[in-house]
Amino acid sequence: MDSVRNYGVILPPGYNKNQQKRYPVIFLLHGGHDDGRAYADKYGILDVLHELYKSKKLPPSIVITSDGNDNRGSSPLYDPGYFDGPNCKLGSLIGSELVQVVHLRYRTLENPSFGR
């Protein structure tokens, strides 16, 4: 991306208790012009995760909130060059670079097809 990007990490309950356990990863991408903090600041992700874990509807997971804010050139609502085009390289940023960083820094499952 030729820039420094921040991302948020929400670790599952018990992450620090068992240093051998690995977890699935969920990458969340905000809409519009938000950033990596939007899920925590605006959308109540911590409460949602708490309820999903409590009701056993979601296994303990590492949740990544990425920063996909771009430089919208063609439209404030839709930019066909957003994914990997002249205004942004979001596909490379999140689909490759961020995934590699997360796998290096956190105890993720080695098999990306978990849950299929």
C-alpha cells in the first residue's frame, strides 16, 4: 500500500492461558470511509462477540478489524478501482499483506479452510 496502516485485534477469551492453542481468524472490513476502529467505536463488536461466544454460535476466534479506507477518486459511494486499482490496493493489503502479518504474530489455525 506504500503507507502505514493500522488494524485492530480482538483476541478470544482464554487466548493467553493456553500458549499451544490455535484459533480461526475473522477479518472484518468496514464500509464507506471508516477505519480499523469503526467496529469497536461505532458497531459494538465487543458486545456482539461476547453474545456469540456465550451462546456458542461462534467458536473462540481472533478477530481482525482492518483499515480499508481509500482515496476515493471516482465517486464517494462506489469506486471500481477500489479493490486493486489506481485508487487503492485493498485486495493486496488485506488479502495478502495483512493475512501474512496476522499469521506471523498470532496463533492462527494453519488450515485456512476451517469451517467450510
